[in-house]
Amino acid sequence: MKVLIIGAHGKVGHLLIGELQSRNIDFVAGLRSQEQIKAYNENNIETQFIDLTASLDNIKDSIEASGADVIVFTAGAGGAGSDLTLEIDLDGAIKTMMVAEAIGIKRYIMVSSVFSDNRSKWDASGIKPYMIAKHYADDHLRGSNLDYTIIHPGSLTNEDGTGKIKLLNSNEVDSIPRVDVARALALIIQNPSTIGKEYTFASGDQPEEEIFR
């Protein structure tokens, strides 16, 4: 197994690198700039240039070159504007799903958002374009032939992780450290029983190993 982390320079993606290293899981960091690639290579981390705004053929070439058989999508425009949000979080995500299906990568794990499937919460979120992008990207993934898992973490913090969470319903929200989201992703990668499932969660009192098994 080899995992391609699309969005490896983001906060969750960077933490996921550490989780995979600690578990001796082979991975490649998908990055969008040559400066990032140089810095990661200097730390002996395998990298792959991926531009989610590029053509479908270019993205296909990049993903094929990575040699991965698992994709974790944790990329995002990061509040850079509605246009780029739609281009990265929606169209970029869907292009990676199309490529995965075309080249035979079955396992695909999506980092989505709490409330992405609850339209009644979008206006009050302050990030409605992001919610719309995540909603339709998730919906496309559900309709694909991929072995998917979708996670909907609560409000992300930079606090120390606890390794314990609680499951939420679509109307609930609470916070969770990014490191615990990264830990959840690592557990999901290791456990095929999570295929075809979605998880909405935040910090709680149940060990993550009991949820993602």
C-alpha cells in the first residue's frame, strides 16, 4: 500500500505525514509548489507535484507518477476566494476522483466538513461557497465506483490531541484538534471495514481505535 496525500502541505495533511511515518505506512506527499517539494525532499519525504487547477490529463500524469494505490484528499483553497474554492475544493477534487477511476486506484478518502450535507446551516457558516463545494464533491464521490470513506470533522483546532472522539449527527457541531483528525485518517487507511462509510465527529471520550475499526 502506498498513500498519496493530496494537500500534504496543509495542516491536517502535514500531521498525517507524521502519523503514517509512525505506522511505517508508505506515502507520497502531493504538493502544489516547487518550493514545497524542495523543502520536503530535504527532509527525505517523497513528493509529487500536483496542480489541481491543471487539466485532467496533467493531473492524471501526476497521480500515475506517484505510484499510489490510496488517495487521501485534504487539499483546499483555504479561504482564498469563491472562485478558487470552486476550482480546488469542487472541480479539483472531482478531477482526482475521475483520474482514480480511470487508472484503477480504488481507495479514496475524503476530508469533508461538518454541515456539508445540511443546507440549513450553510448561510450561518460564513463559508457557504466552501460548504457548497464540499457537498457536491462528496456527492460525486458517493456516486463513483471508488472504495470511499468520507469524514466530516467538527471545528478544527491546533490543541494537543487526545485520541478520543464522539460521533455527531448532522445538526451538531463541536471542536476537534487537527492531530486527532490526522489520526482518524491513518486508522481509516488501515481498516478496510471503513469503506463505504461516513463519519461526523468531534472530540469526545471514545478511543478512535474503537470507531475506525
